[in-house]
Amino acid sequence: MGLFCVAVISVVMLSGARYWHDLVTGRVDPAVQDESLSAQPADDGIAAPLSAPSSTMTGTRLFDAPVSELTGQFTRTWRISGPQMCAAFRDAGIEATEWRAASMRSVTYECYFQRIYERDEIRPLRSTFLRVRGNAWGEVLEISGRIVGPTTDDQGSLDPSLMRIFEVLVSQVKWGDFQDTLGPIRKLLDVRCERFGASFEFTRELSQDNSYNFTLVLSQGSNQQIRTRAYFSQDRWMTNPDYRRTRPVLPMLSSR
């Protein structure tokens, strides 16, 4: 009688464990599973490969790994040389000089465009000045300029010949997030934009209402650049684990 009770209790415990295992793992109804298991051959206990991990389990990090194609948008570098920048302005009809030393013994190189349209005895009333400044190796350090008395249309938009300066500037540096600065500049509104170490300003001069200064400069040692370079550094990211593993699948005992 005691052996019979032990056998009954064992069967009940195995059936209960099986039921809760199926309930937790989301398998089919235990009764249906039992019928399919009873039809399987006796050697079903061999190791079987893991199924493909779900989309929610494939990621190994809280954030996605950096995409190399996007690096240039965040890790700021001048992707155009000084001579190329000056040539781009000339191709757009802005008659910038050739890239050359700023003076006889200067280590600074530059090209510039300057035109005075109207002046009085003291200062220009309408003029445009643009300068690309860098070094002898062609590296750009700063792009700046000044517009005095700009002409506008009936809607108050900047003359297209002047607006071309900023369109060429934004397109050539290839920092797409500065595209949204063109709209305010066209309306002669102040723009101050600092993103990932690059600082771009277009502001009205306080001492003269109808005069505007603009500057684009890159600070490689800024905190934004340091953090961004650290994020995109491949040395800081671990490789993905190998999901091609197997696990043993133990045979389920029938509760019948």
C-alpha cells in the first residue's frame, strides 16, 4: 500500500511540474502536447539547436551601436580643405581669392572676398566681406564675414546673391544639422547654433542696425567633441555574443 501511494504521488508531481512548465513557457495545452509526444520516437532526447532569438532579445546593449555612416554628422571634422572651400565659393559666383599666406611671414593662410557697393567719407554703407582662414596644410580654422546694408526683396528676404554665401557654406561643410539655420538667415534674424563642437553665429551688429556678422568655427577640444568621439570609438563597444549555441531538450514523461 505504501509503494502504491508513493507511485501515485510521483505521477501527480510530474504532471503538475509539466503543467506549470507549459504554462510559463507558453506552449500548447498539456493534453495536446502529450498526444504529440506519445507519437514521437524514443530517441527524441538529442540536443536540438536553439530557435532564432526574438527581436527583443537580439540586442545586447541599452543603445544601438554607432553607425559609421552617421559619424561625420556628429564627430565634427572639416571634410573640405581651405583651397577647396575657396574654389566652391568661386564656382558659385563669389569671387574669392586663391588660398595663400595672409602676409609675408605669416603662418596663417586664407582666401577672402570683399566688395564695397556704396560708402560715405567715413565707412562703407553697403559692402560684403567673406574670409576662410586656416594654415599652410590647407586645414580650415574659421570661416567668417560681415554684410553691411544688405539688399532685400519685398518680403524682407535676403538678396539671393548674398544668400548664396550661406548656402555654399552649409552645403560644403556637410553638416546637415546646420541646414535649419538658412531660414532665419534669409529673414535676417539672429542665429546662434552650437552643435557637437561646431559653433555658427549670424548676428546683427549692436553698433550698427543694418550690419551683420557671421562666424563658423570648430572647437575640437570642446566637451561635446570629447564625449562624441568617445561614443563613436570602436574600442569602447563590446562585440556581439554568438547565439549559435545548442541546449539539451529532455524528454517529457507522459502523465498517462
